[in-house]
Amino acid sequence: MDNDSNFDNTFNNNYKQGKGGSIFRYVSSFLEQTAVSQSLPIRYLKHIVFILILGLLYVANTHCHQKIVHDISILKNRLTDLSVSYITLNATYMHSIRESEISKKAKDIGLQASDVTPFILIPNK
């Protein structure tokens, strides 16, 4: 039981003194053991990592922006095609509902226009 409390105190003391498990502490201890420590001051490591993360976010944002611009240009082309199709279909429809066109189609199937004028039927009371 005495060993467990001693272990807890040692862990707490080490953590309070800054010997805990921070990722920057692990990286800085690794860099101190390599040749990079002579050419790169460790105190700037946090700033360099921050700038690298900002650069990565900038590249990702640029990529997303270019993709959106590409999608917009594709949609503009599609919209132009659909607009042309609509105008063509509308013009065809307007041409086909003229009275002369309707009479031509009626003659093709054997119908004729009546020469008698229409009259109104009035029911007897």
C-alpha cells in the first residue's frame, strides 16, 4: 500500500514539474537528441508547427474553393443548355397550337372543319 501512494506522489510531482506527457515535450526531447537541435532552436518549434498547420489549412481551403468554382462553371453550362432546350420546346409548342397547324393535323386524320355555324341549345321549361 505504501508503494502505491509513493508511485502516485511521484507521478503527481513529475506532472506538476512539467515532466508530463505533452506532445511538444516528446518532440523537443527527440529533437534535442538529433542533429536538428544544433541548427533549429527548439523554442521556435511551436511557432513553426502553428505556421505549418495554417499553411495546410490554406492549401485545403484553396482546393475546396477551386472545386466549388469548377462545379459552378459546370452548372452554368448545364443551365445554358437547359435554357436553350426550354426556348426551343416552347417555340415548337407555340407553333403547333396555331389554328392553321391544328387544321392540317385534323385533315391528316380525316376530320374536316364544319361549314355550319354553331348554335345554342335552349332547353324548354
